[in-house]
Amino acid sequence: MPRPDPSPIPSARASPRSPVHLPLLLAALAFLAALIVTFMVTGNAQRTAAGELAGNFNFRARDLAANIDRRMDVYEEVLLATCGFLRGSVEVDRTAFAEYYELLRLNERFPGIEALGIAVIIPPGRLDAHVAAMRAEGFRDYAVKPPGPRPVITSITRIEPFSGRNLRAFGYDMFSEPARRAAMERARDTGNAVATGKVVLVQEGGNGGQPGFLMYVPVYEAGLTHDSLLARRAAIIGWVYAPFRMNDLMRGLGGEHADDLQVEIYDGLAPTADALLYRSSRGGPAGRKPLLSYQTTVDSAGRTWTIVVHSAPGMEGALDRRTTIAIALTGVGLGMLLALVVWLLASERRRALQLAQGMTVELRTSRDRIDAERERVRLILQTAYDAFIAIAPDGRITDWNLQASKLFGWREDEAVGHDVLDLLVPAPGRGEWRDCLAQFAQSGACAKLTGPTEAMALTRDGHEIPVEVAITPLATRQGYGVTAFVRDIRPRKETAEREQQRQQRLEEARAALLRSQKLEAVGKLTGGVAHDFNNILHIISANVQLMLRSDDNGRKRLLNILDAVERGKKLAAQLLAFARRQPLHPSVVNLAQLIERMDTLLHRAVGDSVAIRLTIAPDLWNVLVDPNQLENVLLNLVINARDAMEGGGNVTITLANMTIDPADQLAYPGIRPGEFVTIAVSDTGSGMPADVMERAFEPFFTTKPEGKGTGLGLSMAHGFVKQSGGHIRLASREGEGTTVTIYLPRALQDTPDPAFLPVPH
């Protein structure tokens, strides 16, 4: 610091040009200037605070409107998914519909939706038959409401949950009410989801209740086109719909600061009392004029809503005036200090100038050093590979780098200031993490954060991702804050999972190879035995037939011998089939036509206690196979399925096209890539344990009682499929049934051979 100039300073009294009151006058002018600047800064601070409040209000109001719009889009998707579940038919089993509703868990995921139902159109003259059919299902008090003749009559035949208020809607004709009828007709004519205007739901029981609305999606009859207005009107058979109560719908949409906003929702473009759908509870005295207001519209399911949002007293009270008072007091204090400095400068000008210059240089140097260091740290954090997040002791985010924006989807201006738990931690684990951060803010340590920690984080679109978190405590006056580096470990997890799957599939492939080699060895042995055994049977049969032509007394014994020969031939044929040495006569066959020809035979083979269901894909490819041998294989598989279901059950035969790429070989071990037609025979029997599945294709192995089977059914099917160039797979689980899948190579010929074209029954 420079020393004071030792040269004498002329006395103010000695100079007539320096009056005694001049320092006081300069100090007064400086104090006045400071007061003027303080007034301007205070006003600017007040306007800035008001602008921040208005910006926060507008953001939250727009976010609320967007949440409402997104919520309605979700409800529309739920109805469209239910329409897809019906597959063009409103005749759905009540138990299946209830299970589908339970699977959706609408009460947990989508609060506000009162129910999920199906309304059907009752054909003219079929009302009594419809009521009788519904009562036959167990609804003895069922009736279409309101009674009376109408041009078009509909009825709610399925509604879930089927309890409480929803029982009032069961059997209600929504087409009889004008507002509902208008929405149903518009949905029918457009093919889109359409919402009604303001209504009182039937569930309210005619006692007023909260306002609500309904959303409809049309259901057109399967197989009928609906690409024009007339076609849609001709194909309509009902609607999938959902009723909504507005108070329940809006619950939870405002977030944790919902009390800061007063929300009003009107049906249509005009915010009138008759169109009021929802109004949140008012805070403050009656007649209070809100400081901030926001109005917008949202379009949902063909319906326009007007949303009016006002600031509540709680939000307006957040307008902090303490900063303005502090600025004013600081300005007055600085003005007094400035007046003192001016007085000192006027009194000792040279010394004050030197002191001011030294302080100015030092302050500038310090400021430049701090700015440079701050910029260096910012650049380092912005270019870091990991996401960087700084958290204050109260849990609010204070810093957010570019990698954090890429990882979580939130911009820096959107994330800073928000609670880190609400923004990034999934809801189930927030309580545990909140306790950990509270302990960390007090002591700077937490058991969950002793080192790099793996956790699940929440992205902007609601997805949960695995991350690794490394933290460092940051001491502040309010407690310990957190500086955290967050790394995305999805690639590491995916690599480990792929490696585990690869090892598992390799083990399965090795096991399948061992079983195949075992069957191959047994097949070669069986083929040799069967071939020689068949030659011997031919010789015996020929000699027996020659002896039968004579009329001696040994005819009966020879007939018994010939019967034994026939059984031996059948056994030899099955062994040859397993050994892949039986003579085949392949032809180009359409499997759908072959199954249709076998329909009567299959039903006669399984009996009345077993139902056979066929699932045949359209445009099924042809295959090159011996049709007679294939019919024998299918018959054996169906009989095996029947024997596995004691007391009856269902057998499903599924035909489909399948293309296996080289990349799918781990998923289908032992099956070469190519185009196949698959035949899957599934039953609902008791299934097989793992040790039985490993030996299922071995010849003479059977789990049936003595005399009930030869143990060659599956082994013959295995040999025939392999000889035809295909593959066979067995899948089973105890208590859930068994599925046998045959893969036959696709034939390039587009039409089946004439010998196997379908003929009328």
C-alpha cells in the first residue's frame, strides 16, 4: 500500500478558494446521489421479483395444462387398447374382461377414471332376447334403462369394477341421453375417440354430485370395412367407453405445490357458469382479485376445454420484499459511507486518491482471478464424461452440467432449483434417500453413500435407468451439501446381461447337441434292427400266405401268426420312421388344407371331453412333405395330448410362418437359419418334468401304464421330421401343459400339388 505523501497540505482556512463548508456540501451531494441510485435499484429489484413470480406462475400454469392434455391422451390410449383387446367383437366373457381390467391397474396408474365399460347396440326386435341372454349369464335383475321404445337402443353389458356406484350404470342406454348420444354418433362416424360435454354420471345416482364426462371409442365388427361414413355406420356394433369424475381426475395433477394455483376448467371456449367442469378450492377472502391469471385451451378427444388459472394467496405471498428492504438499507448505509469517503477525499484528497486507486486495482485483480477460476471450473464440469450435480443441504439442485442434461433430459434452467429427489429418484425409494440426505446434510456422511453407489435414476420421460453415483461433501453454513458425479451404467449392465444370455444359450445348445447325438446313435441302431426285422417278417408273411391257400387244419394258427406279423410290420415301420429310413413320398402340401381334411378324424380321436382349437395364420406357405406320414404324426401328437389331460381339456393346433435369421441362432439352438412353416400342438394337461423331457424322443420310452402305448410316438415324429429336413422342439412345464412344435422348410412352389388339392366334404 503506498505511503501518505509527507508534503504539507495547504490548510483550507488559508485559502479563500476552499470554503469550510465545501466538503460537507460534496458529502451531501454524494449522499443524495446514493439515495437516488438506491431508489432506482430498489425499484428494479421489486420489478425483478415480480417478474420472477410471474414467470414461475406462467410456467406452472402451462405445465398444468400440459399435464391435463397428456393425462387425457393416456386415457384415450387405454380405450384404444381395450378396443384392440376386443378384436372386433363386443361379446367378451365377463371374467376375461375383469382380468384385463385388473391387469391394467387403472385405479393405481390413472386416478380419475371411474370405470371401463362396453356398450353394445341391440338389434331391432332383439331386446327381449338380449335381456333373456344377460339374465341367463346370472344377472337376474338385468334390464335396459330407461324403458320404452326408441329407434336405436344400446346397453352397458360389461363394466369394471363391477361394484359400488358402477352397478347403477349396468344396463343403462346411453344413446337415450342427448349429450352422450351426440358423442357416440360422432365417434361412430369418425372412428376416433370422442368425449362428451359436461354431464352428471349415472353413477352419481341422480343426487347431483360432481360434474363429469365420458369418452367413447367405436367398436366395428371384425371382417367389415369401415373406411367410409356409410361403411362405419353399417359396421358399428358398440363402443368402449370410460366415465370420469372431474374432481377425481384433477387430484394429484398439480404436484406438491397444487395449493399455489386456483384452477377452473370449462367445457367449450366460453368460461361460463353453466360450462364449469371443475373449480379448485379457493383460498383467501371472498371477492379477492388474484395478482396473476392465465387462460388457455386444450383439445382432448374432439372436445375443447378452457382452462383458467389464478395465483393463490400462498404463491403471491412468495413475492419476497425482504430483498428490497435490504437493498434500501444497504443503499442508505453505502450512501452514508460514500458521503464519509467524499468528505475524507475533500479533506485529504491526495491520500484518499492513492488509497482508492490501490483498493480498485486489488479488487479488480481479485475479481478477474475469481472469474477466471470460476470459468475454468465451469468448462471442466461442462466437458466431463459423467453428469455433475451439485445439491444444497436442503436438497435443491444448484449446479447441472451438459452431460446431466443429456443423461436425464432436463435442461439446466429446468433442473436448477428443483428438489433432486422429486426430479431424479423413483417414487418407491424417495423416503430412504430423503433420510440419507438429511443425515448427510448434518454430518457429511451416510451409510448409502460410502463410496461409488449403484442406484436407479428417473429420466424426464419417466424411464428408470441404472447409474453409479460418486459424491463428495461440500461444507456450507447451512450444513453439508453434495457434489455428485453420476455415470450411466446401462452399457455395462447390457454387456453383462448379453454375456450371461450367451453363456446360457451356449449351455442349452450343448445340451441339445448331446441329446441329438444320443438320438442319432440310437436311431442308427434302431434302423438296422428294424430293417433286418422287416426282411424276416416279409419272408414269414409270404410263407404264411402260401400255407393259407391250403385247406388243412392249421389255418387258425396261421391266422394268428399272420396277425403277429402285421404287428411286427407296424413296429418296424415306426422304428424305420425314427431311424429316418422309411420310404417317403413327398409332395407340395398346404398345411391349412391338410388340417381341414383331418378335422373330423382328429375330433373322433380325442372324443367329446376334449376341445380342439385351430389357429391358422393367413397366407400360409406351402411345404414339401409326405402328407400321409405327416397326418400320422399329427394324429399321434393329438392322441398324446388327449392322454395327458385326464378329464378333458383344450388342444390347440397353431400354424404359422417363421423366418429365422443367422442372428437368431442362439435363440433357436440347433435350427439352421431359413424360412419355415411351424405346427404347434399345445395341451392344457399336467406337463412334463425336466427328466422326462430329456428322454421324450427316445424309442420305447413312455410314462403311460403297461399296454397303453409303445413309446414310439414321439420318436417316430422326431425321425420323420428330421428325414423331411425339419426340426422338432418340445416345451413343457409341470401343471401348465405341453407344446410340441414342428419346423418344416418352406416350399418355393406357390400352389400345392393337384393330388392334394382340397375337395368338398
